[in-house]
Amino acid sequence: MQLTLDLDSEVPIYQQIRDRIVEGIARGQACEGDPLPSTRQLAADFGINFHTVNKAYDLLRQQGVIRINRKSGAVVRRDTTTGPPEAGFVDDWEERVRVLLAEATVQGMDRQEVLRRCEALLTTFGEST
């Protein structure tokens, strides 16, 4: 999985790492059981502190996306074939989407534009509606 970060972005680096890994899994670039680079390796690749990568991995672990084992390191736990979401995921997800939709509405995007863009984005993950 190829990760691209914007070190000048206002989005924290750990959040960018988390987001790019989730997107990569959604695109099928990593599957359940696939290893992720070590925190030290990923930090060295980007020239960032390994604690930043560790924070991203810990967030992914808390969200049930990866598992971390002292021997095998970080491994993908969930992918698009893993099954239904875990308990509580949908409620949390809806809350995040609610805020994004409110932002789009405040910025003047109409319903059709929001739906069109959502559908276009879903196709990048192999989904169609």
C-alpha cells in the first residue's frame, strides 16, 4: 500500500496516516491479515517521529481496523469482506457524516450535488449504488 502524506497540511500527520490506511484497505490495496510497515519503518520513510505513526496505529486499533501483536506487528484486521460492522460503528459513523453533511449544506451544496459526489467517491472503493 502506497501512502502519501502532506506534511504541510493542517490535518495532523497521524490522522493522515490513519485516513490513508483506511482508504487503502477500502480500495483493496490491503486485506485482512496483511502486515503494515512497522512504526519505525514508516516514520523513517516519511522523516517523522515514530510516536506519530504509533498514534495513528493505536487509533486504527481502537477502531478495530488493525490488530497489533508484539511479534507480528500491525496487521489488517478488517477489510471489505470481513462482514457487518462491529457494534456501535454505524452510530459513530452517522454522527461524523451528519457533521460533514451540515458543512456541505452551510457551504451551499445542494442535495443532488452531495449525492453525486458521494456516489463518485464510493466508486473509487469498488462500490456502486
